[in-house]
Amino acid sequence: MTDFFIIKTIALKLGSNKKQYLDLLLADSTGEITAKKWDVADTELPSVNEIKDGDIVKIKAQVTQWNGLRQLRVLKIRKKAANDPVEMVDLIKAAPERPEDMYHYIYARAEAMTDVDLKAICLRLLTENKERLMYYPAAQKNHHAQLAGLLYHVKRMLMNGERMCQVYTNLNADLVAAGVILHDIEKLNEIDSNELGISTGYSFEGQLLGHLVQGIKTIEKIADEIGMPREKATMLEHMILTHHYEPEYGSPKKPMFPEAEILHYLDIIDARMFDMEDALQGVQPGEFSDRVWTLDNRKVYKPSEI
Amino acid sequence: MTDFFIIKTIALKLGSNKKQYLDLLLADSTGEITAKKWDVADTELPSVNEIKDGDIVKIKAQVTQWNGLRQLRVLKIRKKAANDPVEMVDLIKAAPERPEDMYHYIYARAEAMTDVDLKAICLRLLTENKERLMYYPAAQKNHHAQLAGLLYHVKRMLMNGERMCQVYTNLNADLVAAGVILHDIEKLNEIDSNELGISTGYSFEGQLLGHLVQGIKTIEKIADEIGMPREKATMLEHMILTHHYEPEYGSPKKPMFPEAEILHYLDIIDARMFDMEDALQGVQPGEFSDRVWTLDNRKVYKPSEI
Amino acid sequence: MTDFFIIKTIALKLGSNKKQYLDLLLADSTGEITAKKWDVADTELPSVNEIKDGDIVKIKAQVTQWNGLRQLRVLKIRKKAANDPVEMVDLIKAAPERPEDMYHYIYARAEAMTDVDLKAICLRLLTENKERLMYYPAAQKNHHAQLAGLLYHVKRMLMNGERMCQVYTNLNADLVAAGVILHDIEKLNEIDSNELGISTGYSFEGQLLGHLVQGIKTIEKIADEIGMPREKATMLEHMILTHHYEPEYGSPKKPMFPEAEILHYLDIIDARMFDMEDALQGVQPGEFSDRVWTLDNRKVYKPSEI
Amino acid sequence: MTDFFIIKTIALKLGSNKKQYLDLLLADSTGEITAKKWDVADTELPSVNEIKDGDIVKIKAQVTQWNGLRQLRVLKIRKKAANDPVEMVDLIKAAPERPEDMYHYIYARAEAMTDVDLKAICLRLLTENKERLMYYPAAQKNHHAQLAGLLYHVKRMLMNGERMCQVYTNLNADLVAAGVILHDIEKLNEIDSNELGISTGYSFEGQLLGHLVQGIKTIEKIADEIGMPREKATMLEHMILTHHYEPEYGSPKKPMFPEAEILHYLDIIDARMFDMEDALQGVQPGEFSDRVWTLDNRKVYKPSEI
Amino acid sequence: MTDFFIIKTIALKLGSNKKQYLDLLLADSTGEITAKKWDVADTELPSVNEIKDGDIVKIKAQVTQWNGLRQLRVLKIRKKAANDPVEMVDLIKAAPERPEDMYHYIYARAEAMTDVDLKAICLRLLTENKERLMYYPAAQKNHHAQLAGLLYHVKRMLMNGERMCQVYTNLNADLVAAGVILHDIEKLNEIDSNELGISTGYSFEGQLLGHLVQGIKTIEKIADEIGMPREKATMLEHMILTHHYEPEYGSPKKPMFPEAEILHYLDIIDARMFDMEDALQGVQPGEFSDRVWTLDNRKVYKPSEI
Amino acid sequence: MTDFFIIKTIALKLGSNKKQYLDLLLADSTGEITAKKWDVADTELPSVNEIKDGDIVKIKAQVTQWNGLRQLRVLKIRKKAANDPVEMVDLIKAAPERPEDMYHYIYARAEAMTDVDLKAICLRLLTENKERLMYYPAAQKNHHAQLAGLLYHVKRMLMNGERMCQVYTNLNADLVAAGVILHDIEKLNEIDSNELGISTGYSFEGQLLGHLVQGIKTIEKIADEIGMPREKATMLEHMILTHHYEPEYGSPKKPMFPEAEILHYLDIIDARMFDMEDALQGVQPGEFSDRVWTLDNRKVYKPSEI
């Protein structure tokens, strides 16, 4: 096989047979795979040394087994040339819609709000963070860990929230929408991400406080600046604080009004639907997926007849 | 004050002052209240003895306090006369829509199914149980413990489920709808209810097995009779089995496909929205409700400005 | 017996014998007791109606038993006269040291800090809140629910923290002291208290966010104003966030540096020592106290020989 | 050493030294061991390719260490020849009694029942499932994962149950015996097993419902057919439903009559005695076994003097 | 009605109508009931004052209702006269067998042991504690809280243990029997009991250490004196330490050999059978008992047809 | 690099390339590292075979990477010669103070007690166990697993306890000190240790009972011998029993007097301070440590500016 991959990690190591080999972790839009290039000759070193994490490479390889897992035995490897018919965006996991379209959908919903305070804070944070929203994932490893995954998560929650307000008509639709738009906004500062939507870890403040507390601080600051009434600001902060719902998931309080309660369910439903769709990719009808850690180690079933 | 009430319980007791008194629990559509009629004379006994649990009575009384709770001191009490301008339906807690309309909505959804097996089982169970569905509550004490509460619960879940299938388009809408229609159908045999939608306890089989296991047995029997494919029947049974989601709430398995996962969230959202709306009845803007047991003892807040 | 008490609650009620009686909850510095004044004549009503919650009254009464608990049968009751030899401060639960002395101790510790940022924020918050600190309790019901209980709690934690830094010399003593001074400062805005140090409930923001999140917002605001370095501000906020240690007690993160870890233990030790001393008041040597709810229903033992 | 083994898994792999090797998992009646045959020549491939999972092979090998675990370095390997003095039954884990004898014991107990309904359902299910009972294990991995392990489990529970009814004379002995015979009968349909009593996984219905729910459906169906009174059928179903006792182990209800309670303890005692005996095999007096996962990671002690 | 009762508690109190009344808690072999004697005249006081807790009294009374519970309205009360045809033993809850017979059964089992060490420690502790064993209950409130309840508990466990050793033949029958005989022996020093088998509370050492730790200290002391080998003594101590099985029930370790494991199950089975039999006393066929606290608030069912 | 190490384990193994290699686990005072010496020639075997676990060796090696962990590729290895400038004490993890000094500090505190009973039992156990205290670690793997770690743990707890008694003046300082000195004394018999303070496992009695129960037995025995009053002995035993505080950590009771409560906190604080200091060794300012298992997998932060 011959194909293009992104280099997740690359290292030159010394084998127990005293020969150098390349130890690689490769990725494309369908997932990751480990690879080895055995017996790297000294003459190959100059070209090998040019390959860095994040580069695109072209590889010729055989598929082998190691410890029950697929692995590539690399025969040839070189960096992508300028005229190779592949772009970064083809190789990474990405949300299934265009970032601009999703951003536009969300921005339009904020603009349509009748509550001027909620509208002001949403528009401001969407505008200030537009650049990073175009690529940020919603998580380092779990659901929506993909290019623009955060936008995709927010957009589908917004869609679902709109409809729920049609059924449960006592809900304040602007408050629900504002909660959705702001609930994870500080993931932008909790996790670090490169422009491929690949998280490279947690920030200092992210580790010490987390995006719930960071979000509350941000809302407080902006609410002060735009003169949002205290009750409204506190309710928004409460929605951020409670959207993980359980203390062991980071919410020290439980929702105390219906819009906060709904925000939690919009969030968890979107995560679960994402994880189940993801798990079923490539599963044959009538078969189960592998166990999925984020689904409490459940297997997911794809029906055959129904 | 003079008003009509339903008798929930009535008992003639002997006070520590050696005088007879009536100990009453009264109800109307807004809730329940205890009442005492002190010093019942022997001459009153014939008319008092005619009053039974479930009767409608007219009462003249003063509102007093006992141990911090409101109580009625009854001055006069008599059974509703034929020409009194009150009907049972005026005094009980009831779903806010007409049972016939809700039943029709649900039946129409089942009829619109394209999956013939799911359609067949839903229509059959709706038809067979139509009479009791007109009044059954969805619970003995918790959410939707009201006349036709079960229908109301199913109808709003159906409405919400339809909309969710528009957002999460990979879901099989007929399977979601069938799960909603069948998930609590065996509450009809788990709890006992009179025709006012007031549950009078649990049945023998309800106590030993519960409506999840009872529902599975019912589906199995009908699936056999109508020749539903095994995979489909088992998936429906799995949806019933898992809709409480956590082992400690009665589900020994967790959902293993997206429609079963969604069924759980449709159920819990409808229960929570009901409980929160219920808790906020009569709460002033800017105030909190009392603590609500079914909401983990949370208070619910009614905003003032927003 | 004849004695002075504070009125916690007073209500005129109608007994089952159709006579009016006064239902009272009284308090002095040793605790609370219920009381009844039976058969209140109409002629007594004018003077009785003048007595309000929080008033000091003089009472003549007999001690009786009701349901195994002591109760007072009130014979006479009147409001404190101007020349009665009793002051509010004699009747309420209060910290065993003078508020001014405790405040001075704490202020002096802050002034002695070598870290200018920590010193600035501590001095500022102590100064701004001095008036309320003079009487605020540390809780509504649990440990240090007493006049100036918050100051007493902070002072003893400071004393203990100073000494611990002598043993664990790697600790930054200023950071520990700042954490102690600030950890509960927002109890001033989480709970409401009158000037007797009696909490009358939780504030709106207190219920929706809690003093941990409120504290973080306050630190963030002041840190911005005084230009505290971000790392230091975040570490202080982390100390506030983690000092309850367990998610189910309100801390979504666990301490990530030694000073935050120590802050938690200083807090819990002071609470436990307070509760145990409190439980042992009036217990005879060789006997156990009643069960104490805040100590997981433990009884506390007072030794006889040792 | 030279010996016979069953092939659990066999795979031809390419080593990092570019040579082919065989990666094997072997088993005999004492347990399992991994094995490697290095440097497989192309001339060996025809005979190697004939060896399949489940075959018996003769092996000449050296015992080596890898990562602290014993491993075989295979020198020679060939399939069992027709005249080799070994049978499958000699190499697999099997219950210590003859399946026919155990079946006969259980069948006789059912035949001796005085309750005609319980007798009828037990005899019918024993008869219908006789063929598979002869080899089915009681589990995929845990206790009684051995040839005819299910029969052995049921037989010892029956023996223990009989005796317990002598001590606790209020128990209905037929009901206890019927509960024992039926409690795991649907393991036959929950797990898949080959005729060696080696489970190869879970069935579709086993994964979605589990043997408790499957057992209830089976009892319901037969109870209908034989006209068993509803109370008796429901009690049997309740016994199946509750025999795992805790929600997190699959029982959403707890036993509500003494025979159901006893069934649980008969089950757990038999499992624990099996696991402890199993753990102590090969342990020297005065020594502990390894940690046993199914015993909450306990070590088991074999006494030296007692 | 006229009947004999034991006085559990007696108190003379002043009612809200300013009259004296007697507040009584009475008991006979079927349970307890509260009682009031209203309007006690001063002339009755001399005879009333002679009645003490634990006395037998003859009572004439009417059965009334109070708060949904039965209560006696006492018309006449006097102490049992010498010639009244009733004995203490007729009025208290007692094990259903004669203490002497149960003691003899247990003693005989100890004497039959072939292990001289186990025999020696059992005989010694049975002999030394014979007097108190004749009446001690096994608990203050839970199972076997009855005259000689401890003997009854041990005897039935011994019977069950003997039979279990016939099924699980790898068990050391003497070790199981010794564990049974010794496992609760220090309840004699953990709880206080009068000679009616009514526990009056916990001892000082019982509260600070508990009968598990107390039992280990006793075994250690006697083992030293009789020269029991260390391994055997430690194993016995381990059996005592682990027989409650779960940390939250007082066992910091789990059983590490089969005899310790079985001891736990013998104990819990005997407790559960006792509690279920107890709960079913007086329940009609086809009905459920009240909820039972020691059975996790389960109701227990008495079948009608089976 | 060339350096001295202790051999933790050494094994000669056969590689998949059929050549012998040495598999080593080495340690010095900063931690442990794995090492390989490839291609061991037969001529090297005599000198290699002389090297045993616990020996000091001199090694010449290159640092390599394996699976993300540092490893040594050994070029030369030989046993320490008599004149090599290194002693065992230089290479092992050890408490930062001299054992004699720590022992002296503790002994002096015991000698200064005014309570003669507490003084007697402390001095006796310190004297009897002096030899082993000089090197025993406080644990096999967790905090204070180092030479004389037990003494260091006790000494710092004593220092902290002294100071806490100055703040909480109701505490009996001798009782606190005695609790500290005795709380872990039976770790000497629960775990086995060589004279380097390296634990080699748990003793038989340690596994079956644990150092809490062992400690109680020891106190009971000595209390008997020296005639300590029962109350005092029982209180000491209670302190030992409760110092782990939670059932799941081995304490079946919670502290019932203030000195027992404080003992727990002195213990846990010293453990946590040790673990955090340990985790921060080698961490750069502004960085986090690795996750630490004994700190619930927290990372620990070393500040940069503060």
C-alpha cells in the first residue's frame, strides 16, 4: 500500500539488534496506526531527520500484526512534496460541516435573541473568539475531539434546544440558547490546540480551575462591562457551573431552574450521539462495536434488519 | 371559607379530652390538606358515617396552623348533593390536555409508522389498553401522578422524540416512537389506579417484577403472535429494559444502540420538566420553591427580571 | 425559674381545646428550648403582640418534659425593660474571644507578609469587610455558627497554620496564611446574618454559586485591580476552589500544591475540634455526648481518669 | 519436555528480525501457557498450516521466562495422530464428576417434587436441554468455566439447598430446588459454548437482555403452556430476577420471600467455594495463592498445621 | 381487654390540660405497645409510684388509635400479685428452644472436636460464660434480640455449618464450628443485657472497640494461656475479624480461606432467615409484611397457594 | 556514564535472537531504572553469576529510551570492590535525618510525659523495638518507604502534634503523643524489611490481621502487664483502631474523642506532605509532576514566581 499520513510522533531508536529504526505514530482522517521502519541506514538519516511531528508524509508499507494490533512495516517514507495531491484538511478528523457555516448558524441565533443582555454577551464572545473557534476541538480525547468539533457540538445542541423549547413552552428560549453558546466557551482556554484541532494538553489555568470556573470568571467580567443585571449574570454563571450535573464530573451544584436543567441534557445527548455514531463507523450490520471507554465500556450494536 | 373537596381519608377518633373528632385528609386540584372536625356530637354520627373515601364533600371551615402546616378546622361538612355545581373532574389533579386528544395524537403517530412490525405492536397495545389509558397516572407519587398522566407523559416524549430525530438523523424514528409508546405501558399492570387517576398501590406482580420486566414479557408474547423478527423484538425489549439507565433505578443493562439511549433521555427530560413546572406553581418571581424530593431535594428558582 | 431569653420564634395558636396559647422558641448563650404559654387571655394580647422575633424577654416558667425533651411552661412573659440588667451579647452564642482582638491578630498576620501581592489582597478584603466580620458566623448551622464565629475560625486556623509551617518548612507561609484569610471570606455574601451572628438563610447568589465560586470571582476582580501576577492569582483561586477537598462537598478539583493541601486540613481540623468541644459541653466524665450530626452521628466521649 | 496440548489460538507472524515465527496459546487441564516457535522455515509451512484452533498437538519444547511469566520455546510441533494415547477429554478443564451422574441427580430431585407445577417445568427444561447441559460451562471466565460446569454448579447448590431446608424448616423445599434448577438455565442461551465447555462469547440476546431476563421469558412461556397458577409463576420469575441480589450485579429487585433469599446464598456460596478451591490448587501449605480477580483480588491461604 | 404486660418505661407527666397522666411503654411476647392512663388522681399516686421499669403489671384498657398506631387507654393498672398466673418468661420475646438444650447442643459439638486446641478454647469460653449465655440476646435491636437469642443464633449456624461441610468436603469442619461458636462471643461484653435478654445499651469498650476486636483480644489471651500454635490462633482471629465481610459493616479485611468465607455466609443466612420469619408473623397468605428496616426496607411476601 | 548502583533484581535471559542477556533493575538514592546488558558471552558468566540481589555494582552504560522510559544499555558491570569509594548508605533512599537523632527525639518526648502509664508503655515499646526502628520503613510502597522512614514519620507527627496542642488547648498532649508513638508500631510486624529499609512483603499475621489489630493486641498485653487502668488502655486501643478513619482504609470505627481525631489528621498530613515533596523532586518551576498514584493520580505543581 502507498498512502499519505500525518506524523503524530517520530523517533529514531536503537533496536536490541543494535540497528537503528524509526518508531512512528501516523494518522489520517479515519484514525491512528503505529509504524516501524527497520534498519535505517546512515545514508537515510539526512532525509529522515527533516521529518517532524505534524508533517505530511508519503509512505509505502506492508500491514503486519503486533500483539493483536495492526501495524505498518514501512518500506519507504518521504515528506509530502509541493505537488502531491493531498492537503492537511484531507488527513485530519474534522467535523462534517464547514466551520464558517456552523459559525454563521450560531452567530445568527445569537443575533436573533430578543434579550439584549444575552445577545450582547453571546455576540461579543463569538466575535472575540472567532479565529480559534474555526478549528478548536471540544475535547482532548473524548467526544468531538476533531477540527472545529467545538462549533459542531454547539451547533447541534442549539438545533436540539430550539426544538425542545417548542415542546416545553415554559422554557426561555434565549436563555437556553445563551447557555448552549457559552457553556464550553472556555474550553478555548482550558485546553491547548493547534490549528488542526488536535489538542496538545491542558493549560495551567485549565488544570487548576477548569472550563466551568474559567467560564464563570469570563461571564462575570463581561457582565460587569456591559451592565448586565446581576440576576441574569448569576443565572448564566449557574448554568455554566451546573452543566456537568454531578459533583464527580465537576459541578458542585445541581441546576436550580429548567433552562439549566435542559442545558445539561442537551450537552450529554450530543456527546452520546456523537460517541455512538463514532463507535458504529465501520461496524457491519448485525455486529457490535468494540467496547467504548466514554460509553462506560459498552459495545454499540448496529442492527441488520431494522 | 366554604368549598368542595374530595375525601382522601376519613376517620372518627377519640381525643385525649374523651370527645370524638373527625380526622380528615382532603384534596382538590391544587393539592391536599388535613382537617379536623372537633367535638362530633352523637347526633351527627348518622350523616358523618355516610361519608366514605373518594366522596365529594362540601365544607365550611377556618384555616389554622398546626406544627407550621396549614390545617382546616371544619365547622360543617356534608356530602355533595346532586345539584351541587361541582364534578369530580374539577377536583382532581389532571393532565392539562383532554385524554381523547392525547390518545389520538399517539395513535396517529403509531399509524404513521412505516415499519409494519412496530406499527402492529403499538396499535395493538394502544387499542387493547385504551380504556385504562384514559385515566391512568404515570406514577403513584412522583411525576405525572395525575389523571391521564401516563398519556401526557407519552405524548410529550413523542413530540420531543420526533424533533430529536430531525437533529440526529441517524436515528430510526419509528424505533424511537415505538420505544416511547411502549416504555411505560406496563405501568397499567404495575400500579393499581382508580378511574380518577389516583394510584392505590402496587400490584402483586408489580412488586415482584416491576414494569420493565412486565413490559418485556408483554412484548415477547405479542411479538410471537404477530411474527415480529427476533432481532426487532429483542431490541424493543432491550429498550424497555434499559430506559431507567442505572442499575439502582432498575435497569440491569445500559442502552446498546442510539435509539435506546435517546429513549432514556426523552423519559428523564419529560419527568424533570414536569417536576420543575410543578414545583414553580405558586412561587413568586425572584423566589425559590420548597425543596423537591424527586429533584434530589433541590429548590427551584423563578426568575424576576428575565 | 425566672430568666432572660431571646425570642427565636413566637406564634399565637389555637389549641384543640379551643383556647389560645403561645408557641415559643427561646434561646440563650447555652442553647435553645421550646416553651408554651397556655390559655392566653384576650386581655394579655396587647402586651403579647408587642413581642417580636429577636426581642429579649423576661420569663417565669416551670421546666416540664414533652416527648423526652425539656420544655418550659411559661407562667409570665414580658419584654426586657430598659433597666433590666441584661444585654443581647449576654444571651447569644459567641466566640470566646473579643472580635476586635481576633481581627487585630488576623490583620497583623496579613501586614507581616513579605509577599506584597498576597499582603495587598488580604489587607484590602479585611479592611473592606471589617464591619461585618465583627459579627458574622462561619455557618448557618454547623461549626462556628456563633457571633464572630468566622473570625474565630480564621484565627485558630492561622495559629495552627503558622506552626505547621515550622514543621513542614517547604511550605510558603505567606501563601498558607493568605489561603486561610481568604478561604471563607465570601461566606459574608453566601449567607445572610443579622448583627447577632445569627444566620437567617442563604443569599440568592449563595444558593446559585456558593462561597467557593463567589470567592474566586472576588479574588479575580481584586487581582486584576492590584496587578497581581496571573500565576499567583490562579493559585489563590485554586486554593479556594479545592479547600472542601471532595466533589460532593463542593470542590470539583483536588489540591495540586502543598499549601492548598494544608489549607484543607487546617479547615477540617478546626471544624472538628470546634464540634467536639461543643459536643462535650455539659457531658460528665466517663460519659458520652448525644450523637452529633456534623460528626457523622458519632457520640463523643469525655474520659474520667485520664 | 514433550506433551500434548489443545491449540487455543495459533498465528504465523513476522518477527522484527524478518523471520517467521508461530505465536501460540496452548491449554491442558491444568491451565494455559503461551508458546513461540521461532524461525519457521518455508518447508515447515504445509504442516503448520494444517493446525487450527481447537486441535490437539504434540509438542517438544523448552520452558523459558518472558516478562516474569513462563513460556514455551517450541522445538517441534505436530497434530495429534490417530493412535496417540490422548483424548480431548484429558486436556480440558472439566467438572470432577461425570455429566450423566450429575444430570441424573438433578433430574431425580425434580422427579421427587410433590408440587406438580414446579415438577413439570423443571422436568421439561431439563429434558429439552439435556444435550447441551452435558457440556455447558456455567460462565465464560469466572467460576465453573469448565466442561459441564453448569451441571456441577446446580448439583452442589441442590445438595446444599436440601440440607438448608432441614435447618430452616419453614422453607418450601420444592420451591428452593426449582429455583436452583432454573436459576441459570438460560446461560445456555446467554453464552455460546462449544462441546468442550469452552465459551466462545455471548449471544446477541445474551448481550441485550442477559440470562435473568431470558430465564423469566422462558418460565413465562412454559408456565402459560402447562397452566401453572400465576402466583407460582411470578414467584419463580422473581427468584430468577433477584438471584444476583444487587442492582449492580443485574438484579433490579431484592428477594421478597425466604426461598428467593436462600437461592441467592446457595449461588454465591457455590461460586466462592469453587473459586477458593481453584485458587488453592498447587499452593503449598503455609503459602498464599496469587491474587484472584473474582475474589476481589484477595489472596487465599492454605494452612500448614491445621 | 384485661391482660398482663412488662413495663418497659413508665413516667408520670403533666398534660396540656394541667392534669397528670401516666405515659407507658408495655411489652409482651408478641411485641410492644404504648399506653396512657389519663387523669391520674393524687390518691392513685402511692400505688402508681411503686411500679418500676421491668415490673409485670395487670392492666384493664381500651384499644385506641393515635397517629395511625394502636395505643392502649388504660383504665386500671396494678402490679402483678404473687398468685397471678403469669411468669416473666411468658411475657418476653424468647428463642423457641430451651436455653439448656441449645447450650448442650453447642457444648456437645465442641466436645466432639478432634482438634485439641479448638476444642480447648471453645469449651473454656462456653464454660466461663455459661451463666450469661442462658439469657443473652444476639443484638440490641436487630435479629435475635430475644432471650437466649445468642444461643439460638449459634446453634442454628452450627447445624447449617455441619451440613455445609458435607457438601464442601474440603472444609475443616472443626474450624468452621469453632468460628461459629466464637464469632459473637464478645457480644456478651459489647452490649449490656438484663436477665430477660433485653439489651440496655452498649458497654464503654463495646462502643470504642466492638465485639470483633474484643473477640480477637479474648482469643489472643486464651490462645497464649493454652499454648495454641500461632497459625491457628491467627486464623481464628482472622475469622472473627472478617465475619462481617464488608468494611462498612466493621470488617477491615475479607476472608482469606474457605472456612472464614463460610462463617460469614452462615451468619448472614441465619440473620436473614430470622428476620424474614419474624416479618411474616401475623401476615395473611397472599399479603406482604410491612417494610423491614433490617432487610433494606423490603416487604416480605407470604404466598397463598404454594 | 559510569556509576554505582544497588542490584534490585538480576536475571540472565535468552533473547528472541537466541543470545543471552542480563535483565537488571538498578537503584540508587534517587530512584530506580531498568537496564540490559546484551550479548553476554559465556566467558563473562563466572563474574556475572557472582552478582546477587542487594549487591552494589559499578556500571558503565549508555542511556537509551524504551517505550518512552529511560533505560540503561550496560557496557560493563562488576561488583563493588573493597576500596571503591561508595557505601550502601549512599545508594538507598533514606530519611533526611540520622536515625539515632530521630529516635532520641521521640524517646525524649516519651520520657517527658507526666502520665505514668502512657510513659511506661511508650518507653517500653521504643526500647524493645529500638534495633528495628533504626531502619524500618513506614510502608512497602507508599509514603516513607525509605530507610528509617517509620522514625521520620513519627518524629514529624510528634512535632506537629506538640504545636497543635498549643492551639487546641483542650487536648491531652500526652495522649496525643502516645497515640503518635504507638499508632504504627506494629508495622514492624506487619511488613518485613531488610536492614536497608526495603520492605520485602507482608508477614503472615500482617496479611490476616493488619497493623491496627496487631497494635491493639500489643497494647492489651502490655497494659495488662503494667497495670494500666482499663479506660486508658481502651482509649489507646481505640486511637490505634480509628487512625485510618474510614472503613475502606481499615478503621471499623471513627474517632470518639478529640485526641483520636487529631491523631488521624497528624498521620494523613504527614503522608501527604511527604508524597508532595517527593513528587516535586526534580520538577522545574512552572511545571507539573507526573501523576502520583498515592495522591489520587493528581499532578503536583511547582510555582515559578511565588
